[in-house]
Amino acid sequence: MNSASSILERLSSQAREHYSNSVDPLAANLMFNREPDPGTRRGHPLVLLIGNHSSGKSTLINYMLGREIQNTGVAPTDDDFTVLSHGENDEERDGDALVSNPDLGFAELRKFGPSLVSHLKLKVRNAPFLKELTLIDSPGMIDSAQLSQDRGYDFIKVVRWFAEQSDVILLLFDPDKPGTTGETLTTLKDALSDMSHKMVIVLNKMDQFQTLHDFARAYGALCWNLAKVIPTKDVPYIHNIYIPGIWVQGEQLLPMDDFDQARDKVIQEIKHAPKRRIQNILTRLYEHSRQLLAHSKVCNEARKTYRQNRRHWRLGISGAFLAGVAGAAAAYYLRSEDGLILGGSILAAGTVVAALLFLLGRNSMARREKEILDSLAGIYANVFNRDYVLGDQADLDALWDRIKDRTHAAISTLGMSNLPRVKPSQIKALEHIIKTSVPKLRSELHQSPKDESKESETASTGRAF
Ligand SMILES: Nc1nc2c(ncn2[C@@H]2O[C@H](COP(=O)(O)OP(=O)(O)O)[C@@H](O)[C@H]2O)c(=O)[nH]1
Ligand SMILES: [Mg+2]
């Protein structure tokens, strides 16, 4: 293992420790589970290529590997997901073999059904490019309103699965179809919307533009469409490239040197998949800790409000009952007949009032529980009142959007009276991960060898939570 990969291994094992020491136990208590993480996956870093059919995915793979491995062509002939990995001898295996071998890390794909498995392929090749990473070629998205179910499996869910596992997602477009309608848009929105931090967006076939006007139109359309489906603060960065080959013909209008450099940069981004893996793990740790912290604070506040109400109710019951007992005791003390009758009546009245309070209170506590559940958004806004004044409001709103369904489900499943209290030390541990540990690991990653790329940073490291 070279020093770069040993640093990466050390950083990822530190991230795993944070999960197992402070994050996962609390998340399990509060029913706030995290999604599968590429860091828990064994095997090589993964690079997923996705895009319209005929956008040049397979051509780019062949170019990078320096061999004709994937079929290419204008017609949408290849409708398989192909896993390309390294091995001494060339070998081809079908989907069954791919999902049957747990060491390969694709066994979970079986859950999408036999139709998908029959559209999976493993190609082992002795190509140096594949030594550090595994590539996944995908069937093109069809730019029409056609339903994904037509394929016999849920295309969107499958893409999401691959995207979650991947460390770099290469999203390819070509001038003909800059991501306009149908499956492309749905896939971007439903399968890739929260994956922008690992996405590399490429507009291919630059050689095909006849006029600058054509280029500006296609580029603008792509930006416009991406902005609608990928929620980022900035305009998404688009790499404009072409892939050299006999298909590139005629006099070129645009400066091809620039596109050569852009292609080299895209290939560098792909080669940085191992480093991206750690970056993604750190981003996930940061994001999940932030979400869990917000979830914990909302749970604590809901629990406190509920318990305050319950205390008033219980005090009322105990008060009425104690008043009855006190009255009875006073009468007993006086020992007069009238006193006994009066005492008995007071005790009876106290007990009746206590019982009534109990019954009414029980209903109203159930109502109160529902009211609190319905007002979680307000509780969140109150808890983060200070951050709303001082911080980034859109970011806080987005955080609530991401957790609200899970927070609601967790509280209603656990029940307000069974919600565990999150201790200040647990809150502190999460804050420490967010404010100190992740930034420290990030800076170690930047200082590690072979850091030539300007990797995209999506998660800020300085936020208060
Ligand atoms: N002019 C031009 N054609 C390209 C370029 N890249 C790929 N092609 C062609 O586009 C067609 C589709 O490519 P392919 O790799 O099969 O697309 P896929 O469906 O995304 O895998 C093929 O005929 C390629 O030769 C490029 O940069 N310029
Ligand atoms: Mg292809």
C-alpha cells in the first residue's frame, strides 16, 4: 500500500470511529438511521458514468482504457449496466455471477429483481487505469416521457443505488439532448439531486458545433435544466470536451486545445476517485452529524414540552386526591360525626375530581402529543432561533426539509413519553465532530500526497452546527 492510500485508509477509519463511538448509538436510540455510505462498502472506489444514450459514455471509457472494450454507436443498443474492473486476465461474467459474489459488493442489486440482474455485466480487463478504481457504464437515459418501469426494473432506483455507492458520478450530455425532458430530468431530480458534491458534469462532442451561437444555446439550455433539478448555490460547472477519434471530422470552429485540457481535467477527476471517496465520507459524516444534531435538539424540545404538560396534569390529579385525603384526615381528627361525613364527602369528591382529571387529562395529553407532532417545524425554528438570525436561513430551511419526515416518523413511532433524553455530552460530541474533527480530517486530506486537483467543496466547515 503506498503512502497516499494508507493516509486515505487512516482517515476513513477515523471517520468510521466517529460513527461507531458517538453517531450511530445516538442515531439508533432516536430512530434516525443513516443511508448506506460508500465508506462502508468494500472494494475499489467506484466511478459511475451516466447520461443520455449516445452522449459518449462508452467512447470515453474506451479512450481512457486505451482499448475497444465497450460497444459504441448512435443507436441505443447497449442497455446494460457494465462493471469494468481490473484483473490479470480478461474475463466476462453475467449479472448472476456479479450479484452472487459478496466480495464484489454488488449483491444488494438482487433486490431490484431478475430483469435488472439480466442487464448487469462484469468485464475484467488488465488495464492499468482500472488498478485504482472500478468504472460503471450505464444504459442511456431516454429523453422522452417514457416510464422507467418499461425496462422491467425501476431504473431511477437502480441509478440511485449505483450513485450512492459511487465516489465520482460523471454526468455526460451531448449537443443534441442537453437534458431537456423525460427520464433525464426525472433521474436527475429523483436519483441524483443530493449527489451534486460528487458529480462531474460534462458536455461532450464540442467538435459538432457549427457556430458559436449553437454552442451558446446548448450550453445555456444545459445550465438552465441543471439549475432546475440540482439544488446548488452556484451555477454548476460544466466541462466542455470532445473525445478524439475518426468521428471528429472537418474544420473546427471552436478552440479544440481548450477542450483537450478540459478532457484531461475530467480524466484527472476520475483518477482522484480514491481521494474523493474520503471526501465523500467526510461530507457524509458532516452532513449526517448535522442532521442528527438538529433531530436530537428537536426531539429534546418536543420531549420537554410534552413532559411539562404532563407534569401539570399529574400535579392536578395528585392535588385533587391529596386535598380529598387531607379533608378526610381533618374530619378523622375532629372525630365528630358531622366531621366524618364531611371528611368522607371531601375524600370522595377529591377522588372523583382526580379520576375526572385523569380521564380528561389522558385525552388531552393524547391531543397535546398530536399538537406537538404537528408543530415540529415551529419547534425547529425556535431551537435554531439564534442561528436563523445570525446564519444562512436558506441552509437552515434546507436542513429541516431533509430531516422533517424522519424526525416526525421517529417521534410518532417512539411515542412522546418514550423519547429518550439526549444528554448535553452527546450534543457536545456531535458538535465536536462538526466543528473540529471533520475540518481537521479535511485539512489532513488536503495535505496528503498527490493532491493536484482542485476538488469541489460543498460542505462548509465553519458552520455552528
Ligand atoms: N463527433 C463526436 N462524436 C462522438 C464523440 N464521442 C462519442 N461520439 C460518437 O457518439 C456515438 C455514441 O457514443 P457512445 O459512446 O456509444 O455513447 P453512449 O451511448 O453514451 O455510450 C458514437 O457513434 C461515437 O462515435 C465526440 O466527442 N465527438
Ligand atoms: Mg454506451
